[in-house]
Amino acid sequence: MEKTTQLYEGKAKKVFATEDDNLVIVSYKDDATAFDGLKKGTITGKGVVNNRMSNYLMAQLEKEGVPTHFVEEINDREAIVKKVSIVPLEVIIRNISAGSFAKRFGVEEGIVFAEPTIEFSYKNDDLHDPLMNAYHAIALGVATREEIEEIKAMAFKINEFLKAFFLNIGVKLVDFKLEFGKTADGTIVLADEISPDTCRFWDAETNEKLDKDRFRRDLGDVTKGYDEMMKRIFG
Ligand code: TMP
Ligand code: ASP
């Protein structure tokens, strides 16, 4: 399958049309941004890690009965995925306190929650992705009540699978962000990516950060998190 016209360029990916109206090709870049694009950089090899890791995890999730947009990996940086319209919600699951949660509630990072939490942000860069609850999303027509219930159930199921998967390779899944899309027939599927850009990964023994926080927080050796996660998943 060949790329035809470019449909979209985001901060970390490009999306191309194909000869098939229902399929697009995503191409992962090494560009990294943080804080709404205020901080910019390049993480060499990131696109390869994010593409391969995301494809692998989505294929596993499909086997667990979670519908995803993933169709086929074409090469190190590119995959064929179903064309979807993205539900403009960032769905964030947390197992351990960190990041904006720690800041908002004035607690330290590293508190292990008795139960995972879920929150939504409205995907809108101009508004800086404001926090949004289910009622707000329904009021604004972002999603229906049924769609939100379906998304919540899928997100918690994905969390259970990913938590166990990562623990098995010595990594704590602290928190992560998911996006969902609707296919032409209205089915809700997991879309976007699952990668060190969109998850917090801490080494299970040392709590060393193995994700994009190394870039966001200038922790040094930014590629290390990506390379280490790649090694643990693919050997
Ligand atoms: P937060 O603690 O900054 O709200 O981030 C929660 C999770 O969401 C974390 O794993 C990183 C991920 N995330 C994104 O994927 N994109 C974003 O724009 C932000 C702010 C966070
Ligand atoms: N998506 C964020 C940005 O707007 C990056 C992040 O913190 O993950 O640049």
C-alpha cells in the first residue's frame, strides 16, 4: 500500500491518505514537544520506538478483544491504520501519582492508588487541553453518554492488560493517555499511540524514569528511556 496525499501533520506524526478510503498511513517523527509545543526538540530514533511499540501493543490488545485502529506495520516508522474521526478527548488513566495530578492535588509523586483513576481533557491546543468531565463532554456534543461509558470500560481494560504486560518486563505503568476514534461505521476503537511519549514508565526496582519526562524535565540522556523500553519489549 502506498501513501498518496498528506492529510495532516501533528507534533509527532504525519498522516497520509492511501488508495483505500478506509485506511491511512501514519509516519512517526523524531520531533518532540512539551508544554503545548513551547519546548521543542528531537529525540533520535523516537519515531521508530513509538511506531514499533505502539503497533506491538495494539496487536496484543486486539487479541484481548480491544478493538484498535491498527492494521499493519509497513516499516520501522510507518503503519497502516484504520481511518477514524478522533473523539476530541484525551483519556488519562493513573495508577500512581505523578505529573499534573501531583501538582493539582499538592501530593508527592509515587503514591500507589488503591484503584486506578480516569480523567478526560478536551483535546484543544488553543485552550491548552482543559480538564473536562463526562457531563461537559455530553453538553458540548464531544461524545454521547453511551460512547463515554464504552470509552471508560475500554480504558480500564487496556490499563489492566498494560499494567501486567509492563510489570512482566520490570516496568511500573504510572499513568498514560489514550485517544479513541470512530470508524466509518461508528465503531469506537483505540487510536493514536501507546508509547513513551504518552505513558509514564518507571523501572520497577529503581523508579528510574524511562519515558518522555526525561525530555520534559531535562533529566538528561533523553534517548535512554526509549532505547531501554525498546530493549525490554523486543530484546
Ligand atoms: P499529566 O500528568 O501531565 O497530566 O500527564 C498524564 C499522562 O498523559 C502522562 O503519561 C503523559 C501523557 N500526556 C500525553 O500523552 N500528552 C500530553 O499532552 C500530556 C500533557 C500528557
Ligand atoms: N503534547 C504535549 C505538547 O503539547 C507534549 C507532552 O507533554 O506530552 O507539546
